[in-house]
Amino acid sequence: DSGVTQTPKHLITATGQRVTLRCSPRSGDLSVYWYQQSLDQGLQFLIQYYNGEERAKGNILERFSAQQFPDLHSELNLSSLELGDSALYFCASSADGGSYNEQFFGPGTRLTVL
Amino acid sequence: AQKVTQAQTEISVVEKEDVTLDCVYETRDTTYYLFWYKQPPSGELVFLIRRNSFDEQNEISGRYSWNFQKSTSSFNFTITASQVVDSAVYFCALKETGGFKTIFGAGTRLFVKA
């Protein structure tokens, strides 16, 4: 158990809908990362937050947004969902977001868009 | 630009065989960090090792060993006397100093048969 929690574990929704994925980092970790894992794209970095501030953006679509709250938990919002958004979404956390820090991954949220 | 290549998509071995997973990376930075993560069938990514670009010492941890060669931009991972529990997808990753994105390779799926 990495100490990172993600809810829900599974989510099934329809095209055009909006969903929110939630992540709680390991105790003491200030940085949160979001990744999307799909069969054709592999593990893609979406966005990183450090202590409430956005630090880096990866291949995140404009329909997606995220935030990190004062208690350091994070939410990833996915809107106008398309079939291609079906994937496993991982949250990871690290101590302070430095390059040398390993990331601890949550169990993931499996999103299915029908 | 950063890039991580794991040319082996799938490897199948019989228990007790040794197996090496290849990782080749590209970066313009002189200081960077390399990581290996394991994703077992349960889905959660597990951190295995971190190596910085100034430390070319090989590392051994039980049945696992890593060979970092800066001259060939490779960071290969060897499992000695493989076991069925080693069956997983293994990801190599790169993070540049000052960069905030972690770039993952496509992963190598290892099947260890009893």
C-alpha cells in the first residue's frame, strides 16, 4: 500500500458527461501528479501540483482540469467526455516535487465512457 | 527532447531464468534521474529504484540488479532467477533536473511461467 488513495475505483459514464476523480496524497507529501494510462498511449503525464499551485502541465486536454486543495488532496475534472477518454487514471504523490523524488502511485480510477 | 525507449514489448520466460529488461533514454541535460517502476496485475505502480546521472554504480537488491551506462544512455534491469510473482509490466522513466515532467517508456510486459 503506497499510502495514496484514489476514489472512485471504477466509474462508468456516458459520452458528454462530466466526472470528478479524487486523490489523497501520502501523509506529508506536497506534490500530486495525474497520469492517464491507455492501451494505445501508454502512461501519459497530465499535470502536477505542488502545495496547491500548478507546477507542470503535460498532455492534458482543455476539457480536463485539476486542482489541489489546502488540505493537499487533488481532484481531476473531466468534462464533455468522449469514448477515447476511457482509461486508467493514476494519481501519484511525492515529497516535494523535486526531480529526484520517486513518486508513489495510487491504485487508479478506471474510467469507462460508453 | 526527453525520450525513453523500451524496445521489448513483451518477454516470456520460464521460472528461474534470468531476464534483462532494456531501457534507452534521450536527454540534453547533464543532470537527470532515472527510475524503474513495476505494475503488477493488480494495477498499482510500485517504485523500484532511482538513479541520478552522476552515479554510474550498478545496484543490486536481492534478485534485482540495475546496470546504468551513460555512454550508451541505457539503464537496464535484470531479474535473476525469475519467479511467477515477477510477472508484471515494468516501466523505465526519466526526469530532468529543473524539469517537472516524468517521461515514461512504453513498458515491458514480463510473463514468468511456472
